Amino acid sequence: MPSPPNLYKIKNSLNNSFEVISSKSENFIEISKLKYKIHSEENSMEDLYRDIGKELYNIFKTSNHIESSLLDYCNALKKIETRIKNLEKELNKVKKEK
């Protein structure tokens, strides 16, 4: 059986280990919470970027006037819209054939 001084050393070592683990766990939890908040804020920004883009494209569709720096994006969206409409027509045609 270990001598009493050795038991104290073991006890102190275990206590120190638990304190370190507890501290690191709290730190990890705090880091995780902060990363989640950052990610949530970034998602909010992405949502706003998307909404801004939709609004700009709607302006382009109704007035055909937009800043030249955005014109390429709008024209690309217009082409994609046309392809989607064609695919939807094709889909409806296939559905009717069944």
C-alpha cells in the first residue's frame, strides 16, 4: 500500500488534472459558442447579400438599367432564367406524355 505522502501526491495530481480538464473544457465550450455566433453572423450577411442581389436584379428586369459593373451578373442571371424556363417547359411536356 502506498505511503500517506504518496497518496497526497496522487490526490493533488488528480485534483490538478481535473482542474486543467475543467478549464480546457470551459475554454473549448466558449470557443465553440463564439465560432457558432460568428458563423451565424456570416450567414446573416450572406442572406443580406442575396437579398441585395435579388433586388438589383429586379431593378434590372424592370428598367433594364443598372451599373455597368453589375451588368455581366444580370445578363448571366437572365441566361440562367431562360434555361430554367426551357427546362420547365420540357419537364411539363414530359409530365403530360405520361
